[in-house]
Amino acid sequence: MELFRSYCLPVILYAAEVMPLSKQSLKSLDLCIKQAVAKFFRTYDDSCINEIRRFCDLPDVGVMIERRRMKFVDRILDVEHLACLIYVR
């Protein structure tokens, strides 16, 4: 599961924080994660998959993208803040 989180999720979510995605696109990305979890744990029961995702901290794709978006914006603001400080001196 750690390999999935470190290698596959970044590919699935690449640049999603800067692009406006439709609900259908979010559903499609979420289905990729759901199917991966189902195959890893050999279960296709939705309630089991949801519990596994909750325990492994794999929330809905919309939530993951929003987290990434907030992190992206925070980094931009930090860089702009540092650039302003350097320019003022």
C-alpha cells in the first residue's frame, strides 16, 4: 500500500491541484483508487473498501486534491512572501 501511495497516487493526481476537474473526472480518478484497493485486498465489497481506505488515509479524490491545492497555494504564498522580503531589503 505504501508503494501505491508513493508511486501511483502522484501519477493519478499529477497537476490535479491546478486544473478544474468535473465531477465525472473526480469519479473516474476515485474509481482507479477504489479498484486498486479492491485488488490489493481481494475484496469487492464497497463497505470493506471504504473502511480500508479510511484506515489507510485514502479519502475521496476530491479531498486529496483539495489538500494538494491548499499545499500548492501555501507554497506559492510563502515564495511570494520571501521574494517581497528580499526585494524590500
